[in-house]
Amino acid sequence: MRAFDSILVADWSAGKRAPKSPSKDAIWLCVARRGAAEEPVYCRTRREAEDWIRNFFAQEIAAGRRVLAGFDFPFGYPQGFAAHVTGSSDPLAVWDWLEARITDAEDGANNRYDVAQTLNALFEGPGPFWGKPNEAGWPEIPYRKADIAFDQLSERRACDLAAKASSSCFQLAFPPTVGGQILMGLPMLARLRQIAGVHVWPFEDCTEAPVVLAEIWPGLIEPAVKAELGRLDANPIRDREQVRLLSRAFSRLSLSELVAMMTEIPDVAREEAWILGAGFEERLGALCATSLAPPPLRNDCFALPAGVEWTPVDEALELLRSRLTPVTGMRSAPLAESLGRVLAVPVHARRSNPPQPNTAVDGYGFAGGRPEGPHVLPLIQGRAAAGVPFNGSVPEGHAIRILTGAALPEGVDTVILEEDVRTDGTQIAFHGPLKPGANTRKAGEDVHAGDLALPAGQCLTPADLALLSAVGISEVDVRAPLRVAVLSTGDELVEPGDAAGPGQIFDANRPMLLSMMTRFGFEPVDMGRVGDDREVLRLAMDRAAQQADVILTSGGASAGDEDHVSALLRQAGAMQEWRIAVKPGRPLALGLWDGKPVFGLPGNPVAAMVCTLVFARPAMALLSGQEWRAPQGFDVPAAFEKRKKPGRREYLRARVRDGRAEVFRSEGSGRISGLSWADGLVEIEDGARHIRPGDPVRFIPYGSFGL
Ligand code: AMP
Ligand code: MG
């Protein structure tokens, strides 16, 4: 069987049109992809839902994505029902039989009790359908179940018994009204099935079909739903959480688990249908958990093409970009705690911004624009202010006092600025022209409800928190912060503040790298220093792999006698020496230690910092779940002269003064003072160049690198 790219879960409803604001007893849809659920979709009517699903199928099919669509009502009736009603034991004949008879109006008014009565008339004695809104109506439908023998048909299907479901296909009224949902759901599925590529599990071959319809039941994950509802504050909507959790759980199944669920079913399911996942409740429940560890990186993620002596910077970056995937798990967080966190899933607006048309200025509101010339309008009593709407309507030709942010009252679509008006309190006078709609903001002109507010991978900024709040989001699925272990190596290193003997130097890289990780939004984990001792280093690397998602070392990354980082990685069979055509820079030792990516930086502080900014940072951003982002630089006139040979890209410590880029007086790679003197780097392209004062050079501020 081919894997599914998208999971759709629908919570169906048999009722009339649901309220405007999201509620239970409506239809809830949720799409999940790659283990993460998107924002659930609220549909007020079955027509709206059917249109949405039809569009969704078309969109996914066009994009080449395979869909598993689950619906929470039975796809079949107990054995014998289909043949009794249609003359054929094919359950899909029942779908068509119902599709031909059920009517469903725009507002959800329908004839399901009439059709149930027709069905009952086909059987001897009372039933099997029972339950109705009042005892007097539909004489062929018993009010109570006690009146039915269930001797011609069993009350429950094999899968209802297996899943310990208390509901029956025949119960029309009183919750759970599964009987009504089937009658109002199967006609919709019968129509969707007419779309080319849509197959029904387990009645048809579903190994390759672009879209597979399957019966599901949220009851299978009831403990997880309960836990989630308990965890969420403020009146959560059960149906909404159910579709979110269930779609997420299905999208996290491995293909082999899904194949098992779809094939390990009894023969009777061919007629009665089956609840997908019945018998696998525990596994589905576990997959509902909010935190999910992503798959490990591939062993060869740092492999370089053979035979290349010096890899150009752009190629090195492209390799990292194409190989690395997020390694951090996800979890829900209140918005107030998510600054700097990375969105794990796209977030869609729950509410439009602005939610209603409103005024952008203080002034007077009325209907329609006004031509050139003087105008006088009578004022009506009352006013509209932000948060205190005017509830009446403003008659044609009249105006009302209105204050910035106020919802436009009925009868108002145009506002004139207070400063442009003279008034005596009973009328206003002003000069046209004024365009219709002037000084107002349209509902949703910023963001429409349902629009993508922010994409997955966004590292949340203060502005993002404003946007999400405005569109009604209070909790987001974010990734756990990337933990980066920082380790210095070298026999010569001592801690700043300690006594330094001859030949010893203070460890400058560790404080620099730890604080860089903080600035990048990662979680630094200080692993200290180790000398040039392979066994001690091995233990330190083991500890780092346990405590962090990424290991960042400095020193010992080349191929010399005392270069133990590269030696250890090489021993472990996971070492790649990245010789990148860059200055300053020495080879980088990249590899996996215990499954954790290792960036072995050169010890030289200038090279360590440049390599971290240029290579490690974008790579770690990907590992943290962010999108790849190149640092933004800009061209400024050079304040210096420099001749550069072709072959390597160069980064010079630089700063902008009076609009010109100055570079540090020495390019010596041991000159830490130059790093500190600089505000950024000047990047000079790989080719040869003779830069004269005034020539444009590319300056990348430290801020663009995230510092
Ligand atoms: P290595 O890459 O180990 O050969 O080191 C290259 C140069 O960087 C040597 O001069 C080291 O002393 C120096 N170095 C290595 N680690 C650090 C550190 N943590 N702080 C300052 N300098 C260092
Ligand atoms: Mg060393």
C-alpha cells in the first residue's frame, strides 16, 4: 500500500444549521500532515462541509498527495440489512439507495425520519430504527428500543462489539444519534465516491487509490480526549479536540501499522464495514500525546561528493539545506510563553482582523460618499465607540458620532474626519468630495478568518504574538528549543580567572559560542573544557549526546596528531571532513555522535565564529524546525582597498561608519579584538576582486546573523 500524505477527520452531525460561532453539534473537520494537525475547520451545515471536503480532495489530488479521509459514522449496517433493503448484499448499494431518497436543505432541514419510516416498513414488526423527537409522529418508528426484538437483524455490528461502542446504527434520537448521522452522512459519501480516484475502505481496493474513505470513531481515543480537555483551559469544544487528536494520531502511524489496521479485520467487515483502528486503541491513544520526537537524521546527512578538493561556500550550504530536518519534538504552549519558539504547524486565523467593519478615525458616520460641494446632515442621538457599539440603525441621510475603532453601525459605510466638520450638536456641515467607504476599515481587510496567519517554521517574534492574538489564537504547537552542547578542546586552555601558566591561554570560544546559541534562540548546554585526551573527550561527547540535540565543539577538528574530535568521529565511522573554500576557516569536522549531529569547529576564535555564523547557524536553524534563511546583507561603499585572489570566499570583520564599510586593520585569524571591534562581516565573493574605496561591498550586520 502507498502511504498517505494527508489525513482528514470529520466529526459529522445530523442536525440543522449550527450557530455562527464555533460550537459542538456542528461539523468539525481537521487535516493532519506529517504528524501535525492543522487548525480544525468549523462547518455550520452539511452542504458547507461537503463543499469543503470536495475542494480539499480536488486540491490534494491535483498536488499528488494521497488522502485518508475518516468519518465518524458507520459505513454499513449489521449483516443482512443491505440485502433486505436493496436486494444486494453490497453495502454501497445502501449508500446509493439512501442518496436517492434523503433530502437535505441549505439550512439542514431534512427528511431522515421519513426515510427511516420507509425502511422500517420493509421489515416485519416494529423497528429496527427507533427513537424520534416526539411520541406522536412517524407511527412506523417505535419511540423506545424496548419495543423491538432485533431478531431479524442484530442490533450492533461486529466492529461495534469489538470496539465496545454503546451506539447502534438504528438509534435515531437521543444521544448518541448515530442512526441519524448515518442517514445524513452516507448520501454525502455516495456523492463524493463519484469523484474519480475515491475508494471506500474496506469495500474496495485501497492500496493505491488517491483518496480513501474510512469509518473512524473518536471513542477509540477517549482517554486521550479526556486528558486533553482537562489540560485546556476555558471551555474547550470536545468535537474540535477530537478531530484534532484523531487526525494527528492517524498521521503519526507508520505505514506498516496502518496496513495492519486496514487488513486485520474479519470477513463480515466486507458487508458491515469496520472502524479503522478498532483493536489498536492503545497505540492510537499514545500517538495523541502532544509531544512527538521526530525521526532521526540519516547517517549520511553530512556526506560530501567524492573527489572535490575544496567545496565552494554555496555548495556546502546547499548540501546542509537539503540534508537536515528538524530534530526537536513538539508541544503546545500558551502564546505568552512562546516568544522565540518555532511553530511546528501552520497557524490559521480563527477570527478575521478586523472582525467587523469599523472606523479608522474619530468623526461622523453615514451612508455613501458625497460629491464636491457643501453638505449638511442631521445628527442622530447616540454614538458608536470602540467596544461600545451603537445598536440601532442610522437612517439614510443622517449621521452619527463615531470614534476610532468603533464597529460601523447599520446604515453607516463612510466616515468624515472630525477636523473636517462643523457641528452645533444637532447637525454636521462639511465639504465634499468624500469617497464611499472613506476612513473605514473593511472586515478581514488585514486577515480573513481561516487564512494562513503564520507558516510552520516561523520563529515567533513580538509582532507575531500581536498577529496571533488579533486573530484569536491563544495556544500554539511549537517545537521544543534546540539544545546545543558546547565543548572546548585543547591542552592549552584554562578557565578565565584561573591562574594561567606558560603556554596556557584562556578559553575564549566557549563563552562566545554559548552566548551565540542564546542569541539564536537555542538552549545552550555548557559541557566545559577537555584536554587533548581521546578517552576523556569520548566521555564528554557521550554526555553531550545525552543532554543535547546538537554538539558544537571547538578545536581539534583538523587532521593532526592532537585533533581528537575528528579522530573520534572518524573511529565511529561518522566523520566527514568539510574543506570549504572560505577564509577565515579550517576544515570542519561534521558527523553524528550517538545519532546527534556534531559541528566540529576550528579552535581559532575568528574562524570558529565565522564558521558558526555562516554554516552552523543555518544548519542548526533547520534542526530546530525553522525554515532555511540566508542572512540579509546590503551593499555599501567600501572605505578600504583590497586585492583578492580567486578561489575562496572571504569574510572580513567590518563595521559601517558614515555610510561606508570599514574593515579591521588586520586579517590575522587570532585577532579576537577585531571580532569585538566589528559590527558585522563584509562578504567578498569567490572570484578575484580588486576593491577600491567607494566600490560597493556586501555588508552583513551581526544582527542579520541573529546575534
Ligand atoms: P586547533 O583547532 O585545536 O588546532 O586550535 C587552533 C588555534 O585555536 C590554537 O592556537 C588554539 O590554541 C586556539 N584555540 C583552540 N581552542 C580555543 C579556545 N577555546 N579559546 C581560544 N583559543 C582557542
Ligand atoms: Mg587544539
